[in-house]
Amino acid sequence: MLRPPRLSLPASIAHPVRLLPLTFLALILVGTLLLLLPVARSGESAAGFMPAFFTSTSAVTVTGLATVDTSTYWSPTGQAIILLLVEVGGLGIIALATVLGLFIGGRLGLRTRMVAQADMHVVNIGEVRPLFRRVALTMIFFQAVTAFVLTLRYRGAYFDDLPTALWHGVFDAVMAFNNAGFSLNRDSLVGYAGDGLIIIPISVAVFFGAVGFPVLAELFAGWRTPARWTIHTRLTVWGSIALLVFAVVAFLALEWSNPATLGGEGVWHKIVTGIEGGSMPRSGGLNSFDWGQVRPETLNMGIILMFIGGGSASTAGGIKITTFLLLAYVIWAELRGDPDVTIGARSVAPRVARTAITIALLAVMLVTSTTFLLMLMTDYEFDIALFECTSAFATVGLSTGITPDLPTNAQCVIVVLMFLGRVGTIAAAGALVLRRRVPRYHFPEEQPIIG
């Protein structure tokens, strides 16, 4: 019996590292087509291509930057499409397909696991299947709890009917845990400024969403035994906590007397906003105050926090907290003259340190070059352009308010930054250069003058 030929992608395209950005690109195109449907637009006419394309990219990359007002430009159907794109983008196309495959068929192909491994940064390929099970349960748990808390508060203090409160609660919960900055309100969270029953749950969801799925899975299994945590979990957990505390304290110190943000507010309002101001730049994107009105020092601190980002294999962007801390250990080892980079009782492989350096330098190159382009295309000053580009690359979604006013060519620059920030600089570079050769010879060494 003759069987029909099996259709397969060419090996150069089907390589897991290259297939990863291609799958995200495919979802962006599908999301653009869905948002171009007349039913997705609020009003009589359909959405324009650029607003649909920009919004789809921002949703899939879980960024939250928007050139149009989500609450008025898009219909409830369009808003539901955005929510779905954020949910799929947050989990990752391959992760979602894998989870669905586990629930439906219980089988995973080797190539699917390899692509999922590249997306989630799992060290052992055997960990992919159980990890994705925990990913699905983790997302459902955090989003359900956050949605429940927010719905109760929305129903009791802001909305007269339960369906509206529930829709806002679910939407904000999905955006918070996925670290996306879309909101059903024209002014994001400004209407809830100082309300700890809304701002704090959203900030907590943002924090846990930015920790990373592998870390959450390990904490779930052994949170009482920190001594047994892996180096990755230790760096992510303690680094994230330290960075959050520093950011909250620094934000409060810088903005405490600023009349445009916290100056005229009460102590509780300031503390709540400080928690938000310290957690959202990690990749949250929602805001209850105008980032365009903060002090220049606060703006620069936000740029640094966005650039660092959250944990690996999380919904956060940036170079990741583990990369940042690993670079600190590399510098410390070099200053001490140590031959190896050690963290605790473990040494770090040279290729890992080299990867961290590559990620950081690629990120610096992308952010600085696109900032320069944005300044050429617009009349914005350096710090404003740098904030926008860093927010896009780190898939944060915060803005000083310039996103809707950007010309089309500048919007395209932001789209590219959001895409590269989501798929990762290493995955994007690896998709172009797939050949990895083991040299059969070694050139003579020479030491150029450094410094």
C-alpha cells in the first residue's frame, strides 16, 4: 500500500533555533490578520495595517506598547484577541503546543522537545515534558488567584456589575502574570493609584511571572530547602528579591517629594506606588503614574532595571537577572585573578560565561543603535528615546507617552526590537548562523594589549 509522501521543512529551516523565531513570526502574522477583521475594531471601519501589526507584535512578545488606545480603538472582540495573543506569547508557541499535545495525546516528538528546550532554556531535554505540565498549572493558578482578588475589588469599589468587574479582573491578571502592559483603561492603572488591593496583587503577579517557570517549578518542589537549590534558582530568587528591594527604596527616595508623582500623596499611597515603581520596570508595563513626569534619575534607574529584566525562561525580557549576576561574578573573578568563575561551590563553564557576555553586548548594541535611529527619525531627546527602545527590547511596555506619536518608520524599529527581545538575542543570532564546527587545529596564542 502506497503512503502519501510526508511533508517536511528543509533542515535549515526546521533547526530548533531557527524554528523558534519563525513560529513567533507566524503567530504575529496570524494575530495581525485577526485584528484586521472589522469585528475587532471599535467603530464602523476596520483597523489599519500598522496599528494591527504593531499591536499583534506587542501582544505576542508580551510587551504592551501600543500606538492606539486599547480601550477605545479595539472592540471587546479585538481585546479578547489581544488577551489570547498575550497568553499564547507568554507561554510560548511551542510550550503551548507541547502542553496541548501532552493533554491530548501524551506524546512529544524529539524535534518538538528540542524547540521547546530552546524556548524555555531547559538544561536537560528530559525535563521538558514534566516542566510543561507544571507551566500550565502554574499559569492557571497565578492568573486565577489574581483574577479572583481583582474581581472582588473591582466589583466592590469600581464597577456596578459583575461581568464587567470579572472581565477587567481576568484581563489584568493575564497581563500582570505575562508581564504585558495592555490595559482596558485609557490611563492604564492611574484610576487605581494608591489602591493597594489592586496595585499590590498586580505587582506580585508581575514579580512571579518574571521569575521564570523552571525556578517556580523548583521552588514548588523544594522551597523549604534553599541549600539544595540549583545555582540558577539561587541567582534568580535572591537576585530578584535584592533588585526589587533596591528598586522600591530608590524609587521612593527619588520620587517622595516630586509633586508630579508622589509629592502630594499620603504615606500609604506612596508606599503602594513605590512597590509598583520598583516592580513594573522588571517587565510589567502597567503604570498608575506618568513615567514622563518622573525625575531624570528615576528615568535612568528604570532604564537600568528594564535592561536587566527578569528570570530566564520567564515572561520577562531584558538580558535576564542570571546573565547580569553572572557577569558580575566574571568581573569579580577577573579582578581577583582567579582562573575559574565560581559561584558558591560550583564553577561556571567558560562557554556559559562567554554566552552571557555575548547576550549583554548584543543587547547593548541593539538598544544603543536603535536609540540613535529613533533620535534621527524623531525630535525626542536621548533619555526619552533610550527609555522607549529599552522598554521595547526588554518587552516591558512602559513609555513616557511617545509611542502613539511615533512615525511609521520609528514604529517599525520598535517592532523589530520587541521581536528580538522576545525570541532572545542568542536565538535570533543562532537562527542566522547555525553552523557550529569543532576545529581540528588550534592557532598559536597571542595576547593583545587590553585596556
